[in-house]
Amino acid sequence: MMIGRVLTAAVAVATLAGTSPALIAQQNDQDQQRSQQEQRDIQALVQVVDAVSTGKQPAPTDIGITWDSNHFVRGADGSTYIPFTLSVDPAQMARPEAAVYIRVVNQDVAAAPAEQGNNNREQAEPTVFPWDNVYFMTVGAEGDVSRAMALKPGNYEVFVAIKEQSPLEPQRNQPPAKVGLLRRPLTVPDFGGTELSTSSVIIASLIEPVTTPLTPEQQQENPYTFGTMRVVPSDDVRLSKGEELQVLFWIYGTQQTNGKPDVEVEYNFHQRTTEGEKYFNKTAPQALNAQTLPPQFDIAAGHQLPGSLVVPLASFPEGDYRLEITITDKLSGRTLTENAMFTVVS
């Protein structure tokens, strides 16, 4: 069975020279404008992360935080753009207004200060973290929180602390604000080499064009907006038969002639059953070359090459599937295979 179509919005965004949004340049540029209320919350969150990261106290658990998902996409400056989604339990909060502090520690260099001994401690420079930002927000009934960060390739530990936002004026005998903290390792891939590679494969529940450029504040709240395209990743990759499978990723390390690649992408579906995996169907190969890409597309100028597919699921029996994506760079002869899992339900 030959099914599927190219996602035209992804081809339109291909002409962007990079995908790190303006929010990266805006990191912490509002610190000087914080109110006293916000400064109190920031100080409290920083102190909690300091204490937990140094082993002085266990992570507080008043508010549950779960790391749902994240994706890796090459940024414009050699960093990796990482949009991610958290789940916060709103039932554990007395009020929905919250402060969230995110700190990233580089595990590859974390041991360096200890090796220097304790000399000149009073003259030590303040620690600069690879990523360090705070957000004030209202946690919705679903508890989903999406943000993004940009990091160089390497090994990191991420700290996410959340607390109920303080009142405008401290109240006598007010109960302590609830606080929660999540810590998790994160390994960031390097997309800057010459090897054939791809970004994370995103399975989306919605992909739509954006007609008005986002402000830095709007971009912070919508980190899965890439240029002129807004993506809503599927929460659990469970899709109904009445929906479409929407797949999006970017391809790196391809050869080019006059700025144009010559790449073929094949999509093969395999159904996963109790008896094992069996081939189900495939799409027609997707050609990405001078004939199919926009005339202005130019890899040498830093444009990113998208792979994309939209497949109606009406003909898919209920069950679990593996989408096998095979990318062939015809100019270099190199081939790469990526996989994405999803489930079809009634």
C-alpha cells in the first residue's frame, strides 16, 4: 500500500537559517525589571536548588513534577535547541500562579572547581551555568508546561524547581509556599559534524502555519514554534484511526551541489504483535533535491533540510507500530535509519 504526503509547511520552514528562536538571546534579560515579589520567589528557588545540588537537603516533593518529553534540533549558533514538556500536578497547589526555575549543570566540567582546592575562595567568581532561567506562569488544569533551552553538545544535569508564587505583600502567619523539584540527566547530541544525522523525530498531533511572528515572550510559551510553523507534539503517541500520523524532523550532514542536496527518504511501517513484528505498508519515497525544494533553499547558507510525512490512519488496524525512516544521501552514498513508535487506537 502506498500512502502519505509531504507536509508542505515543513518545506516552507526549510528556508530558515536556523531554529534557535529569539528567546535564547533573551535569557534572563528581564532580571533588572523583577518586582520585589518575584525577587523573593527567585531567591527562594535558587536556594532550594543550591541546597539540593550540594546534598544539603533532599529534593522537596510538595508539588509533583514529571519530565514528559523533549526533542533535539540543531540551532543556528552551533548549540542544540531543546524544547521540552513537563507535567505539574495542579491538585497539589493551593493556587495556580507559580514560579519555575530551571538550572542546567555541565556534568563534563562539574568536578573542575573541586580539583582547584579551597584557595582564594573569597575571590571566586560567581558560577555561570550553561542554562539558568526563571519563569512566572499560571499552571493550567492539565498541568502541562512547555519551555525550551539551548545547550552545547555534552552531558548535563537539569534541575527544575517550582513553587507557589508569593503574595504581593508577605502575610503574617501565612503557610509556607509549596515547592517541588525535579532533577534528571540529559545528554545533548552534536549536530555540527559532517556525519549524516537527524534531529529528534517529532510525532505531532497538530502542525499548522504561523502567520504572525511571535514575540520573545510568546516564543517562551510556545517553544515548539519553528519559524513559520507551530507544532504540537503528541502527548503519548496514541492516535485514533480518525486522525493522521504527522511526522517531522530535520536532516543534517548531507552533501550539496550549488546549495542543493539530493536525498531520498523512505518510510516503512511495521506492526508490532504478540507474535513479533511484521511489515505492514510503506509510502512512496520522498525526494529532497533541486527539483522539489524551494528555489531559495541553500544548505551552504545554513538552511535546514526537513523530512516530513502525513499519513491517514483509517486503514491501520489498532495496535502498536514502528515507523522505519531510511535516509539516503545520493551524493555521498551514505544511509541512515531512524525509528519512531506510535499506537493506533479506536
